[in-house]
Amino acid sequence: MAKAGSGNSCGSRAEKVSLPDVAWAEELAKLTWALAHPARVRIVRLLLQRDSCLCGEIVEAMPLAQSTVSQHLKILKESGLVQGEIDGPRVCYCIHPKAMQRLKQLVAEL
């Protein structure tokens, strides 16, 4: 650990801080907030392994109630990372590839 005044501490240099623009920051925050719960991370991992998945299949793979899984899917859909398509009485979910690519790009730019 660096000692204060040794030249290696966080505040040792007087550099001008450059913040990312608001739109970039808001977009990254929206996408990362969607992944800010372990259940949503697990759902995304499941969907990345498949082309699509019915809601019932997701519920079976999760140790959560159907209503809880549906709430997590709603958050993922609102973020744009996941798409849902109605197929009769069922809803089929999949990853939105462009949104996932954008998330990866934004994280890489941090």
C-alpha cells in the first residue's frame, strides 16, 4: 500500500478530470443496473447459451417463484438486453444481440 506523500497515492497528481458525457453514462448505468442482481445475471447466462427460452423453462432453471422470475425478466426487457415474444399463451425470451454488444463496448470503454 502506498504511503501518503510517496507519489503513488490516488490524489498525488493534480490532473484535470474528464467525465464521460451524460448519455454514455446513462446508457451504461441502465444496462449494468439490469445485471445488478444475481438472478438476472443467471437468466442472461441461460439465454446466452440458447437461441430462445420459454418463460416456464427459465422458471424451472431458477430457484425462484414464477412471479419473481417474471419481475426479473421485466427489468431485463426494460433495459433492452432481453426481448420477449408472445407465442400463443407463452412468452419466449432471447438476448438482444445489439444491446449485449453495446454493453460489452461500454464496459470496455471504462
